[in-house]
Amino acid sequence: RLRNRLASEMPEVSTFLQSGGIQDAVLNQGLPAPIDVQVNGSNLEADDRTALELADRIRGLADVSEVYIPQDLNYPALRLDVDRVRAGELGLSQKEVIDNVITALTSNAMIAPSYWIDPRNGNDYMLTVQYPESTIKSTMDLKTIPLRTSPNPILLDSVSKVTRVESPTEVDHYQIQRVIDLYVSPAGEDLGKVANAIDGIIASMRLPEGVRVNLRGMVQGMRQSFHSFGMGLTLALVLLYLVLVAQFRSFVDPLLILLAVPTGLTGVLVMLFVTGTTLNVQSLMGLVMMVGIVVSNSILIVEFTHRLEEGSVSALDAVVAACRVRLRPILMTSLATVFGLIPMALKLSTGSEVYAPLARAIIGGLIVSVILTVFLVPAAYILVYRRRNNSVEAV
């Protein structure tokens, strides 16, 4: 409501609403928005034109609430050119001239800090010198600033030239290079969708020579986290397969056990879609936890089937018996986990919305996996070992 009223009642004012809190500051890497589109290059004017074009296109996205560029290149400024020869003849250096100007316009707190200690209580106080705020009102007042020199003071106009110019409001740098920032705030929680749309806009633009565009902020950390989780999940599945190979002394049984993982992934995606939950770090953590639970359910079936087959039971009868016997512990483990995570998934307590994606991912993966694992894993087991048993009998 505030944003709409500001736009309607004060259209000449540029505003940017930033959410506060230490958590946002950390996740955004100190930036005022989750997405920072950085335009960098050697030509600042070309960078500015590219940034303005990007801002116009990004504002057209439906999931973007605000786009803000803090830098302007046409800000009115004064340029002070010091005549070093003339200043040297009067016993002044460039630094002394600038120190006098800073003292007159602001104070000498940064260039000549001094302190006074109260002898009665020992408290120290910073002492600064500054002209009255109403003294410098025009360019002529600035030119008549007296400069400290000996034996007589001189005016600023006698050793420098003051001209009006247009200057950037600020010049930001990242890794030494000058950059222009576009701060983008998404309208909802789906940061990845907005980032992908911005990537599409950047890819469709023809950038000037030497101009590069990068995305920083929370989206950068999000993508790094997704990449790390993808690598970690892949490595975990490989290590799990190797452990199962050593445990079952077979290369086939671990593959049968891991058939429960795709069904769990399907349940996670369906649950996230139905509940309107984004794929984030918490939901990925729930995915990893879900994989461990559904794999243990498959192990119960395959291991007990092999034990029954050792008693001269056919593969079909062993699978049927194993599913019937092991169904109760599988349901007990899965249902206990699901019921225990329902309060977290419903965000019933304060702060639980942070962990709701984790709970929803586990619940969705377990429900679908339990329903399909007791059919998919036994069916694959029969297809593999019945054919093998038939081959052995034929020999």
C-alpha cells in the first residue's frame, strides 16, 4: 500500500523499499535486495545505458516488485582544479587546500581529529571545527573561503578554479572494477523463477563491447547451494550403492533397492507443487533425509526375500511373503515420521515456516514411496531373479 501511494502521490520521487533484519542482510551478502544485477565495463556511459535498458525490461516481469539503480551519471557537481604552481608559491599543497575546503563544508573530524579529556570525570570528547551551515550558500561563497597560510590568509579563488560539471552520484566497485548495480526485489518467494527470467533477458540482449552482466546477492548463494546439494546427493547415492554392494555382495541388489529413490523424488515434487512450496535449501535437505528413509524400506524387503530364498522358497513366494511380513515395520516407520512432521509442515508454531519446506518434502516423498515401493521393488526383484533361476534350472 505504501509503494502504491508513493507512486501515485509523489511520482517524481524514486523510492526503494528494503526489508530489514540481520537474516536478510546475511543472505543478501550485505546488499539491499536478493538479486543484484551488476553491469561492469571500462566505459561507464555504456554501462549506464545497458543498466537502464535492463531495468526497463526487468520491470516488465510479472514476478518483480521493484527495480532500483542507485547510481546516476548526471548529478550536478562542482569541480575544483587546484593550481599547484600558484599554491606552491604561496606555501600551500593540494592536500592543504582540500583540507580547508572539507573543514568549511563539513568538519575536520576526518582530516584532523582531536580530543579533549574532562579532568573531572575522565570522559573524552571529540572536538571538530566547522563553518556555520548557513555560511556557504553559493559558488561565490565557496570561492571566498580563506585558506590558512602565512603570513596572510588567501582566498580559495586565487589558487583554484571552480566549475560546474555533471558527475556520478556514486561509483561502486566490485573486485576493483567499476560496476552499476540493479537491485531487484521479487514479488513473491520464488527467487529462482525471477533469476531465470533475468538470465533470459540478458541472453536476448546484445551487449556493447566490453560490457559484462553478472548476478550477485542471495541468488548467487542459492545457485551455489543447489550445485553443492546436487553434487552431494549424487555422491551420497554413489557411496550408498558401494556400501550396499559390499553388504549384499551383489551389484544387482543395490540397484533394486535404489528403485525406491525415483518414486520418492516424484512424491517430493508433487507435494511441493500442490502446497505451492519452492525448491529451496530446506526442501533439498528434506530430499536427502527422505532418500535415507525410503532406501531403508527397500532394504527390509530385499534382505528378507533373500533370507526366505535360502530356505528353498521360490522367488515369487519369497517376495510375496517378504512384502506381507515387512509391510508392518515399513508402515510404522513411515507413518510415525509423517505424523510427526505434520505440525511442522502446517506451520503451526512461530518460526516453523522456515522448516516447512523440509517437512513437506519428506512427507510427500514418504507417502508416494511407501505406496509404490511395495509394488515396484518386488516386481523388479521377480523379473531379475526368476529369469536367473530359470537359467540355472535349465543348466
